[in-house]
Amino acid sequence: MPIIAPSLLAADFSNLRHEMHDVSSAPWLHLDVMDGHFVPNISFGMPVIKALRPHSPAKFDAHLMVEPVDPLLEAIAKAGVDHITVHVEGNPHLHRTLQTIHALGCKAGVAICPATPPEALSYVMDLVDIILVMTVNPGFGGQKFLESQLPKVRTLSKMIAQSGRDIVLGVDGGIDATTTPRVTEAGATMLVAGSSIFGKEDRAAAITTLEQASVS
Ligand code: DX5
Ligand code: ZN
């Protein structure tokens, strides 16, 4: 079964602690940090993550859509996240960034936008713990899944197998009961889902639906 990572971006921001509790059957919580510069939207940052941290046992999975990212790494780690995922785009020193994330005691992730080829990750396969294929353009929840990204998931799945390392392959954007079988068949082992979980009345049932829709 894939790891389900509910994206708090789709939650009711006036009630975050309760919303987080409502998805506690999922092992990860996906936290989208946006700066209004790398992406055309602003979400939440370290103070909010720090406030939520004591109230959940989930792995806090931060997805940083900020540029530059390096100056924020220490503060985001101190806010209590377990994973820090940065974008391959707009970061000429990605290799060093991943080393820094490890030095801070976190798992290191790399997110890859729809227009970026999978080979952009070729020379960091020895450092990366999580690969996050964006199946929408980052910045907003509730967008339509981009079919064009399926071959990229396949290619990265093969690259992971060749590396011989235990790397989580996630997908982010437009993931629901219809797209889940397609991405898991292509090799995804982690699913980020915002609207298809928080948009439902029964969030625990929505999480189970995604787990069961997967092709293992
Ligand atoms: C988009 C974010 C996603 C977003 C996904 O930039 O990275 O995590 O919350 O939202 P849905 O699941 O609604 O497409
Ligand atoms: Zn995300």
C-alpha cells in the first residue's frame, strides 16, 4: 500500500488543529510552504508548523516552494519537520542543499515540476530520500492531474531501482480515486492528496479509498 500524505493546504485554515486530527489515520502530513515568489501563492510557514507539531504523531513532510530555499532550512527543521523537500528548479546548488538537510537531521526530498525532465535528478540519487513528482503546476490545490507526467513517474521508478536505494517516490497534485491506480501502476509509492481528502465529509474513509484504489 502507498503512503498517504494528506495536504493541509486543502484544510479549513480557521481550524487547523482539528483538521489535522481528522486525518490522523495517515502516517504523513504534507505541509506546503509557499512564498508568493517561486509560486504565485502564499500559504503558511514555520510558526504555524511549530504550533501544530506537538499535536500530531505524523511525519511532518514539508514541501518548500520558496526561492531561495537555503536560508530557510534551519528554521524549518527547528519547527519540527521530519522531511524537507525542495525543488530542483531555481536551485543551482541542489547537491549542497540536500547535504544541509541531512546535517539538520531530516530526510531530504526533491520535487520536480511538470516541465523538468527526470534526468535532472541523475546526480543526486545518492543523496535523495524522497522524490516528489509534481502532477500539477505547483502553487494551488484542486487542479487537474497532468497525464503527461506518468512517463516521468515510470522513468524515476526505474532510476530508483537502479540506484539500489530505498527512495520514496511521491506524486503531488490531482490525486484521487481515479488517478491513484494510474500513478501507483507507474511506480508511485507515496500519494499527496489535498482536495480528495479534505473535500470529503469522512476523511478517514477518503484515506482508505486512496489506499485501496492503488495497484500494488
Ligand atoms: C500544490 C501542492 C499540493 C496541493 C495538492 O502546489 O504542492 O500539495 O495541496 O492539492 P490537490 O490534491 O488538491 O491537487
Ligand atoms: Zn505539495
